Amino acid sequence: MHPTDYLIRKLADGEFHSGVELGEGLQVSRTAVWKTLDKLKDVGLEVESVKGKGYRLTEPLDLLCTERLKSELAPEVLGELQGLEIFNSLESTNQRVLALAKEAPANISNLCLAEFQTSGRGRRGRDWLSPFGKNLCLSFGYTFREGFAALEGLSLAVGVMVADALKSYGVDSLQLKWPNDIWARRKKLGGILIEVHGEQGGPCHVVIGLGLNVLMRPDEGAGIDQDWTSLVQESPEPISRNQLAAAIINSMVPGVKLFEREGFGAFRARWEALDGLRDQPVVVQGPNRLEGVCRGIGRFGHLLIETSDGMTELAAGEVSVRRL
């Protein structure tokens, strides 16, 4: 185990640990321990030092754990996964799963989670900001036998899968915003990023990336340029990140297989019931600016906008939709 990973796991309880104890665990000197602890700043973790007591994190962490996560997964879901990885720090969970897909044969499923991403991305190239160990950064890779055309509506269907997993947390006003956002009280709770690798008409490997705000405090999102919230602010229920991640995976894995068999039609009614933009005035930013009233979605998940010139149907592509 890498020294910084060891220290994070050791200090996650929020209690004081002496330099001697930490040095013995790492088999290094107390000076080397201090230097390694200083590196935790790179992922945004703050360490408190008190003479005679030792070191502790300024707040405890609810870390993801492979064994705990697997124990919460349904046996049939666990059996579908070719790989399940958890990293303390990673450039991007999506990129990790894409790299595995390029190396491996078709028809396998890989899952990757990270406590912190150095280059986390949202849709349209935006940064995804997430402090260490507070949220869920999760990517699931799956090989579809059909080509790109069979993927229409996938990001919307995944939104339904995530919403299903969140039902037990008692979140009021849970909604979905076209094409890939999860809302609570019209504030962004999470986002979905779909990336595809493969041939236009043949089998293609899809990576479904999910970023979900879980334990973030209001003061930890200063760099976010839109209204946002986190599950801890919206749910009256106690939150275990391992149980939450398992609930999402238990919904996503069979959900993706259902989508492959039946397409977006199997999810459309549930998505429409959660549509956060229906009958709302909106502005669409893309190649051209467009204002109108959202009238829901079409058969394949395209957005319907009513303007003064009539009805316009939009695919996700490189467009962004905001309420006026």
C-alpha cells in the first residue's frame, strides 16, 4: 500500500495517532511520516498536529471499502462484474474504465470508484469539483452489441436508475433535468457523463460516469457555477457511502441490461414522471441560442421545445439547457 494511502486509511477515524505509531506502520522515521502527511494537502485533506497526542484529520472520513461494498451488492450483480476497483486518488474513473475496455475482450463489465479525481470532468468538458471522500465518483463500463444508434436515451435511462436507488433516502423534490442531471429542489445533486469507444455500426464499449454530491457542506462548493446541493442536505436518513454506492450499482447493472434489451422505452414513463423542466421556460445554448417552453421528451429521449416558430426537437449533443 502506498504510504499516503496507508495514512489516509489510518487517520480516517478522526482520532489522534502518534508519530511513533504511524512510523512503525510505515516502517519509516517520524520525520518521514511528517513529510508524507504534508502530501495529503494535495488532495485537500487537512491534518491537525497536537504535541503529545499526535496527528488526526480535522474531520473523519467515511471511506469506500471493496469488501464492504461487495457485501452490499446483490449476488447476481456481483457476478456480472469483471472488475471492481477503488482508488484513493485517480485522474478520472471514466478514463480508467475506458483504458480497461481497450485492453480486454468484449462483453465484460468493469466498475471503478475513486475518493478523489485530479481531472474529473462533467458534460461539455466542464470540470467536476469534488472534495476527497465526500461524494461518489463512479464509472461503469459495459459492452453493447449494437452500434451507437442503440444508445439513444441512455443518459436519461441512467438518471432513472440513480433516482430509483435514491428513493429510500427520502429526498423531497427529486427530479431529473434533461439530459443528464439529477436534481433536488431544482439544485444539482449529481451528473452523468456517457463516453463511447468503438465502431459506429458494431459493438461499442460504453462508460457511464456518475458524480453524486453526498456529504459536501455548503462551504465546500465555492468553485461550482450553478445551484447545487448534496444528499446529506436533502435526506433525513443516515448515509453510508458504501451502502449508497451499492444501491446505485444494484440499480445500474440490471438497468443497463434492460436498456440493451428494450431501449429507452422501458424507462421513458419513469423519466417523464421526474421531468424537472416540463412546461418550464428555458434557454438552450449551443450552436444557436434558443428560447421556448419545454414540452417534455420524444420517443428516443430528445428534448421538445415549443418556440414562437413551432416545436423543435433537440438531441443532447453539445447543447446546454437552463431554466429562464
